[in-house]
Amino acid sequence: MREKARIARIAGLIIALLGTVSGEAMRLRGEEESRRSNDALRVSSPVSVHADEIEYRIVGDEAKACRYTGGKRNVSVSSCVFVPVYGRCCPVTGVAENCFRNTPVGGIVIPRTVQILGLNCFGGCWLLENISFEVDSQLKRIESRAFWETFLKSVTIPRDVEILGSSCFSVCGSLESVSFETDSRLKRIESRAFYRSSLESITIPRNVEALGSECFGECRFLRSISFEPDSQLRRIESKAFYFIRLDSITIPRNVEILGSRCFSMCCSLKSVSFETDSQLVCIKSRAFERTRLGKIVLPKSVKILGTGCFCGSGCKGRCVMIRFEKGSQLKSVGNGVFALSQRWESREGLAFYRWNDQPRKYILPGGVEEIGLFPGCKDIIFKRNSENLKTLIVGCHFKDEFLRNHQPYSFSAPAWQFDSFWEEIKRAAPTTHINGIPILDCFKNKRDSLITIRLEEDRGSLSGEDWLQKLNNTLLAFPVDA
């Protein structure tokens, strides 16, 4: 009996001890969970930390460089910063807007953890000549004006960057070289990204889908533009390559739209070709204005030629000679496609031009449905009959008063209204013929059906270049090879 009682007392002591240990463990676990919860709550509120003359702001578990307070020439952004109140490090994932703006930084190293360079973060750093990115950089976006007006000489864009923001390298007068890491994921180069830089050549990565307006505008040393094989480019926006020294270019297969004035004032441009099975649909107004193109073969997929898209262009005293691939789908030809064709002369190292007479004949595919008025043209010839022709595009030959009274870009005139416009149209139309028939008679024969007359934009008080720049209607015509 005594032995049994002793064993029972020992068992009771063991059970009590186990209960005490278990309770203590639960208490410690609860304290740890509470501490973690408080840490998470505190980290969710912005906290500032200074390191190496840079102020970092911590939100959540991430940090951003937000202000540079030093005066050193060479600076490295930290990949992580220690937060004493939390007792741990937070990774630096961005450089905030205006962080280094107008500071005397001359060189900068961006750590691999940074994913975004904010708006104007290095803008106006007049001494900034070098920027480097650590290996395996995770950078995904360079925001607008990030390096605007700096003195960078060259830059290599990391592989994971998807967007170059507007004006991000604009007015970098010393920037001569831009390259992209292998297998670049870049999708878009936005407006004025490299405007007025000193680039001499550029290779566009295959994943780029759009080139923004003026993205390489006025890069006056830019002579070579190439695209990686199997380019996904679909749009070249307005003035993308305006006023550069380009000699020749091959447009990638997937490009569908050439924006207004995209190659305007490229006074050295003599050759434009298109990859096989081109998907090009529209060449907008003044796209190749004032180039030295002698001839061009347009893909069969082209449906629209914009107002004055080849105006002022030509070579050796002749306007641009245009050919169409077999099976052309051309539908719309607007005003002034070849207006003011010119020949070039050189005097004392400067380029001058004299206006030539306008072509007297144009030849068009048979499927054209819209046609503009042709200044100086005597005859328009269709390879087949012109029975598909339904729309007369008018505007820049109208009297200003008539334009001001009809501000909509287009309107429809059923038969009972047609006569009220006919006298005005007759004043505007030259003595042009379509397949030997006066152009007005060609349309008047269709007066019993619904006729669309498309008007160009109201000229108002604008004149000269300002007015021409606002005309965005469709297209014009093509001279017969003499």
C-alpha cells in the first residue's frame, strides 16, 4: 500500500510540472504573436531613416529613397536599410520622384532590388555622367523625365524594364549610346523619351509594341535605326523620327500605323522598305513630308494614305514614284499627297529646294472608295473602273468662309441637299478628270444615292504651317511613271 501511494504522489507531481511548462509555452507564444502583430502595425505607418546622406521612407516591408541631402559626386543607393525600431532590414524597391533632382551627383549605382525610378528623380542633375545597374536588376519602369537634362554619355537598360516614360532621357545632349540587355522585356517607349539626344544609332528590342510621339524626334545625329528579328512593333506615333539624319529604314512586318509626320523632315531619307507580309494599314498625314524618297513600294495591306503624306518629297527633280503590291486594298486617298514636290540643290554646304510643277497624272488601284482633290492634276487613272468611288474629300481648296460655316469634319448630303453644295464644290475642284470624265461629273452621276462629302478641319484664323499641321484627313494619289 505504501509503495502504491508513493507512485501516485510522483505521478501527480509529474502531471503538475507538465501543466506548468505547457502554460508557460502558451504564454510565450502569445507574447511573440502579439509582438509580431505590433511590429506589422508599426511598419504600416511611414517611417524615415537616413543612411549615407540619403533619406529613405519605409512603408510596409519596403523602403524608397526619397531625398538626397549630401553633396558627394558618386552615390550608391542602398539595397536595404536597417530600421532600428523594428530591429531588421527593409529592401529598397524604388527611387521616389524628385529624389536627386538638381543635385551635384556625377555618378549613381542603382541596386538590383529597385523596381521603379520615379518621376524626375534625377532630372536636372547637370553633372550626372554615369549610371549603372547591379547585375540581375529587377527594375521594371523608368518614369517620366527621370534623367531629363543630364549629361549621361551612355546607358544600358536592364532586361526587366517594360516602360520608358515620356521624356525620361529627353534633352540629354551628351547621350550617344543606348543599349538593351539580351532578351529585353521592353514594351513601350513613350513620347519624347530620347528627344534631342545625341544618339547615332539605336536597335529597338523585339518586344516593343509602340514608339511614342517624338520619342526620337530631333536626334540630329541619328543615322541608323534597326529592329531585332521578329519585332512586335505595331505603331509608330506622330513625329517619332522627326528631323533626323536617317538614310534608310525597313519597317517591321507587324506595324499597322505610321503616325502623322513620323519621318517628316528626314532630309537624307532615300530608301523605305517593308518586311514581307507587312500588316501596314494606314500612313497618316505628312508621314514622309520633305524626304528624298525617289520611289517606294507600298504593301498591299495599305488602305489609307493621309493628307500630304509624301508632300515636298522627291529626288533629282521628280516627285516620289509609288508602286503597289499586287492585290492592293487601298480605299482612301486624300488631299495633297504629293503637294509641293521639290528638287534639292546644295549651295555653300546648305540645302535649298525649289518647288516643281505638280504631277499631271496619277494612277490608282481600282478599289479606291474615297478620293481627294488633286492640285495641278489633269487626270486620275484607275487600273480598273472607278465604280467603287463614293466619297469626295474636300477642304483645303474651299473658301475659308465655307469651311467656317461647316465645322463638322464630315457630313452626309442626300440628293435633295446636293445642289446647295454643288456650286461651292465646283469652285474648289480643279479641271481634274477621272478616267477621262470630269471629276464633278463623276460624282454628279451618283447624286441620286447618298453621297458623303468629307470636310477637313476648319481653318479659322490659322495659316501656313499651323493650319497644315492640323489637317488630319485621309490621303492622295500617285504619279504615272513617265
